[in-house]
Amino acid sequence: MQYSKKLISSKYFICFALTVVVSLLSILSRELGFIERFELFLYDRSLKYSLKESEPDDRVVIVEATESDIQKLRMWPMNDMTMALMLKNILKYQPTVVGLDIYRDIPVPPGENELQRIFSEHDNIIAITKFGDAQHISVPLPYVLKSPERAGFNDIPVDIDGTVRRGLIFLDDGKTSFSKSLLVAAMILTFTFIFSLPPRR
């Protein structure tokens, strides 16, 4: 009994007990997601301050469909003819690449032939598919595309607090698939590299 009291009161036992308690609390906190939430909070704060001085890139233009646009169209999704007209208007400005973030795995008539023509005449249009997972079904590549090289997935991982902080570059399910963002960036960089080469002498 006296030996047990002496053991418990020794500094080695106290250090061991504190180590076990702290380790168990750390493991429990990580399993419950407390540590991850704290880490994400610190990451968000640091990112917010680091981006204070950054300016948006004026070489990138986002064309969005708002609720008022949907009310004007009186339909959603837009049909193939409306999509073809939208793409033609964008292509008038001769963009390096157009990243189309609207699924079109099945035709939405009218305008199937016109949309097919736009895609076949302009190989700088990158469309989207969806890889899918246990909670989300996959979406095939657009029906107007014969080759998967011009379509990238737009699956995005969501963190435990419902915030998107990461973007996938590729996924491998027996066959490697690339993200739409990577395909768009690769086309822009290729175009920039080609036109920045010095002239031959």
C-alpha cells in the first residue's frame, strides 16, 4: 500500500498519467473533428489575410446564369439552341478557351444540330462531366462530344463544415480522368507558351 502511494505520488507516474490523458484527449478531439475544425479556422484566417493584396485576373471572365436570366428565358436548363447562341456570342471575342460548366449529357431540343456544329468547329470549348460517388450519381460527357479529351469532371470535395477549400486535379478509377479546371488551365498555358516563343532567326 505504501509502495502504491509512493508510486502514484512520484513525478514519473504523474508525467505518464498526464501523457496518457493528453493523448486520449487529442485522439478523441481528432475523432470528433474538433482539431480539424480549429485547423480549418486557422487556415481560413491566414488565407483571408494573405489574399488581401491580391487583384482578380482580368484575363479571366465569368459568364453566369442568374435568377433574372432564368426568369427571362422562362426555362431551365436552357435548350440547345440557347446554349449554341450563348457560345457563339462568347466566341465572337476570340477567347483562348471556354470552360462550359453546364451538364449536357442528353439533348434539350430544339437546336441539337446547331450545338453539335459549334462544338465541332471550336475545339477550345471544354465541357464537364461528373465522376460521382456514393452520394452523387455520375453524369456522362456531353452528347455532342465524341472524345472524352474535351470534357473534364467538376467534382469538388467539401470539408466537414460545408466549405469548399480544395480542387481535384485528377481521379483514377481504372482510367485517369482530369478535372475541367486542369484542362482549361493547360490550354491557356499551352496557348501562352506558343505565342511567347521567340521568333526563329
